[in-house]
Amino acid sequence: MTRHTFTPPDMNAILGGRRLRRNRKADWSRRLVRETLLTVNDLIWPIFLIEGTNVRQDVASMPGVQRLSVDQAVVEAEKAAALGIPAIALFPFTEPSLRDPTGSESLNPNNLVCQACRAIKAAVPEIGLITDVALDPYTSHGHDGVMEGDRIVNDASVALLVQQALRQAEAGADVIAPSDMMDGRVAAIREVLDESGFLDVQIMAYSAKYASAFYGPFRDAIGTSKTLIGDKRTYQMDFGNTDEALREVELDIQEGADMIMVKPGMPYLDVVQRVKETFAMPTFAYQVSGEYAMLQAAARNGWIDGERAFIESLAAFKRAGADGVLTYFAPLVAPLLPR
Ligand code: PBG
């Protein structure tokens, strides 16, 4: 048998001196050339509310996440402010007995969300308060609008959503965030807010919100997973589309949105990037409940290094161009991030 003598390649000649690894040689250098940086200022923390006092109830499908009574939500809001988290977003678990076909509890100025707004504003005035506009936590059928037969009717739904938004602004919400995906709701909400003197209340529009399997644990958290009739595909977007996302965002900007959102997050980073590049608007992404559950499940099984994976997943949003992320990991990662 012949023995082949092996001459190693002359790598320096091949590379012509071009070695991208040089900049990675030490921590100081990696920090110096880093292009994007996730900080505490990029985080929005979604919080689930429930009736009662001193209640903290685990959400089974979201390990580490709890439903909180208003007094406990105040405690967490204080914690968030101390950590430097700029804003929190509120979502209610409505008592089943208070749910009806038109979601009338959404218009109760003393509903859970309004109570929490007043309590948090009084105790932690420096934190940004974002409230969700949609009927699903309040309807017996779990849809974001009202039903006629098996249809979710747009215009009648918007008429209710604007009143819901007004109640939230009156209770002290800083940012109204419609997640319902009805057509024209941003303009209608802007009009009623302005007429009522809430000129400075911002609108963060869930502009490109997809009909997604990743919302499962959220529906568990607000108690709609068993009650939802059918699915939300006649108003939430089809996951095959991105041009349509641009049209949704464009309309919401024209209608007066101050900030726009893409949702879910990780499976839709391409949409985040296109939206940011096209409109240069304050752009947010929602790392939704299913994404949280997935990462937590792997971390808790020891299959991935949780802390590192959570931060890496959030950094991806910044790289894609997002200005911030709604994430259930907010209180967990905030102490690990620069301010
Ligand atoms: C509904 C709403 C949903 C979420 C926020 N607002 C779910 C849905 O559309 O059914 C999902 C958030 C999450 O999954 O974390 N208005």
C-alpha cells in the first residue's frame, strides 16, 4: 500500500490574511464589536390578573408564571420598576360567571383590569401600563369580537372595543393595545380617546397578529382554551403571508398607531425585520406563551441551558430590528441584563 504524505494547506496564503476570528479573540473585543444589545429597556412584562386578594395561582402550562390578584400585581409591578423594566401589560382571567356573548364585563369600569390600573398607577406611577383591548377574556365563546351565528362581526365589535379602550384610559392606562384584529379599530379608538381628552394615551397596535398554535398556554392562563368555539382564522392572519402583514401595519400607522407589533415572535422574525425596514416605526414583537412554554420545558428538563437560551431568544428580536419584546421572561432575565 502507498503511504500518502500529507502537506497541510498554506492557510495564511489561502486566507490572504483575512481572519474573522481575530475580533472574537477576547471578551473585550467581542463586546467592542457587538452590533446589537438586549437591555432591560427592551422588555415589556405581560401579567395575568385574577379576582381576590393575596392570590397567586400557577398557570400549569407556563411554569414560573402565575395569575395574580390585584394586590399581588402591585407587588410585582413594584418589583418590575425596581428592576428597570419600562412597562407591564395586563391580561385578566375573568370569572366564568361574568362572561357573556358580548363580553359586557369588558365595559365595567370596575373590572379586574381597571382595578389593577388604578392600584398600580397609585403605587408605581413610573411604570408604563399597557392594557389589552379585545373581548376574548370576557366572552362566553372566547372570541375577540361579537358573534352573529358563527361569524365574528367586525363593526359591531369595534363599537364595543372603543368603549373598552376608553374605560381603560379612564382607569389610568398609558398605552392601549388592541389585539383583536378587527378592521378599523385603531382609528376608532384614536378618535374616541382624543374626543375624551386622552390625547397622550398611546396606541400599540397588534398589527400583524397571526392565527397561531403558540397561543395555547395563554388561553389556559385566561381560561378560554376550553370555551373557544372554532378558531380565529377569520380575523387573525394566515401564517403563509408577509405582504399582508405590511398592509396591516401600513393601515394601522395611517389610523394613528404610535407603536406596532408582530405576534407571535420567534417564528415570525422575518416579519419583524420586514416591518421595521419598511416603516421605521417603533416596532415590538410578542414572544408568546407557547414560545415561553417551549423554552421553559426544555430548560426544566435540562435539555438546554435556560438562562442562556432565554437571553439568546430575546436578543434575536433586537437583531431582527425590534425595539422591544413582550416576554414572560422579563422578570427572570432583567437582573442578568444591562440597564
Ligand atoms: C387575544 C390575545 C391572545 C394573546 C394576547 N391577546 C391570544 C389569542 O389571540 O387567542 C396571546 C398571548 C400569548 O400567547 O402569550 N386577544
